[in-house]
Amino acid sequence: MSSDISGTRRFRTIYIEETARESPVALHILKRFPDVPRVFIRNYKDVFNRPRQDTRWQARYPALILAVQPGPHVFPGPEVCQSFGFKAFFYASLLLNCPFDCEYCFLQGMYPSAYTVAFVNTDDFIRSIREEAAQHESMLLALSYDTDLPAFENTFPYVRTLSDALRNHPGLTLEFRSKSAVTSIYTEIPPSENILFAFSLSPREIAGRFENGAPGTEARLHAAETAIAAGHHIRLCFDPIFIGEVPDRVYEDFYAEVFSRLPAENIRDASHGFFRMNRSFFGNIAKSRPDSRLFAADYEVKDDVLSFSQDQMHLIREKHLDVLARYLPKEKIFTL
Ligand code: SF4
């Protein structure tokens, strides 16, 4: 799988809702894939929500669905996500599913299909985001919650579109989280307090083992360096952390490497969270990935969320925080 979805062989089929076919976003995307077979459909759910789809097969042979999202367009952020101290935390999903195929990704358990849905009615999203933001003094909006939005940028520039439209909205912070190697957005989008690029970083051993199809650690560090060089204050996401997969020393060395390359004064904050998953998503993935050691292991369940044992996490979290605090003030490190 390529490191972004700009390659014209990426999609085997493009499904297009009748109501989406003439929209500027659809026309832009279709122009990028002139040779991919097209199928017109009534509603994206007719394809996306079909029962008994083979999501592992679909991950190998992807399709794209262009659709109109009638709404709602903005949702309250879930408990298992970090809100970084914002009182109001919301997310919006212009894309469903992700070009990458991380073994630990919750999306595999959440959706009945691995096909990517791209919503074409960006103006409706922008209007709904403005309306929601107007009700809060300060609001964090996660835009890569159900996807990796920057990885789609070469197919349709959602990041640029949203940044241009919303960068001056008072009190609104947009977060774009990514494992993508795309760097053009960092040089083309002017730095702003309201636009936050977040980089998901893992030690090479973890990335190689679990983050299938995603750019490697080196490419992500390079992308983060590019963002900093362009003047952005970035967020680092050390999430998910695994216990027992690698000697814990690997994480400590990795933090030292990250902060030797990314100056702390350019880091707005960092998150640290362990592998965790809602019980029903976990069950769905365990069924579709019987070969996965990750989904065959035993975990502790707390409030319907599976993760490592509380004691183990407490111990490792304290160790990691001690190391991270060598580089960043503790109040800039958010844990889950
Ligand atoms: S990059 Fe994120 S959204 Fe994409 S597959 Fe990996 S964990 Fe899931």
C-alpha cells in the first residue's frame, strides 16, 4: 500500500451517490482517477453498510465512495480520546476509514466496510462547525478522528479547504492528526494558533509490526521537522503505547531521539496513551483478524474498555513521564 492515496491505482472502483456526482469535490476527485471504473449508487450506505463484508479483502483491494453527508456533521468527542484541556471537544468526519491499515486501529471494529467514504459537501460541514464553535468559548475540533485526513490531501485538499475557511474563527482550534509523509500542507498553510498539526509517532519496531501501509517512523519525523521549519507549533502523539511488545527501553530511547530532532520550544504539547479499545469493536476485530496476536491476547476491562492492567499502565506511565519531562514541562504532557 502506498504512503498516501495519490496513486491512481489506489482504488479499484469509485462508487458515486447520484446527489454527489456534480459537486466540485467529486469532480475534482474523479479527474484524478480517470481510469477507475465508476458505479452510480443511490446512497453510500447501500454499499458501505452491507452485511458480511470481507473487510480484510477490502483493505487489500480498496474502493472509494463519494457521498453527501446529510448530517449531523459535528459530534462530541468520545471519552477514550484526549481533550487536551479544552472544555469543548468535538470531531467531524469528512472521510470515513483510512488509507493505512494499522493492526490496532479501532476503525476496523467500528465500520462494516473498509472502503473509504469521502463526503463532498464541505460547505455543510464548515457551516455546522461554525455553528457549534459559536456556542463555546474555546473548542477543539478533531478532524482526523475517523481517518488520516492529511494522507488524502493529494486526492482532495480537505486540510487546506478547512484551514482556509475556519482559521480565523474565534476560539476554534482545528487538529489534524497524521501518520502521513505528506509535507506540502506544512509549507502551504501559514502557521496559526488555531491550526494544530499532530504527529502520531511510534518506535520503529512498533511501526514495523503494527502500522501496515503507513509511512515509517523516519518519514513521519521528517514531516514533523518540515512543519517545525515552516513555523508550526506541533503536537506529538505517543499513542498507542504497547506493553510487552518491545523492551521498555526502546520507548525511552525513542523519546530521546524524537526530542533531539524536534526542538521542545516548537512542541505545543504531547499526548501519551496506551493501546485501548471499546469491547464491542475489539470483539468485531478479533473475529475478522483471527491471525492477530494483538486481538488474541488477554486484557483488563474497565468501563467496557479493554487495555493493559491498571497496575502495569501506572508503572510504565510514571517511567515514561519521567523521561518525557526531561524534554517538555509536565503540564504540556497529557495522559490517558
Ligand atoms: S493511521 Fe490512524 S486511522 Fe489510519 S489505520 Fe492507522 S490508527 Fe487507524
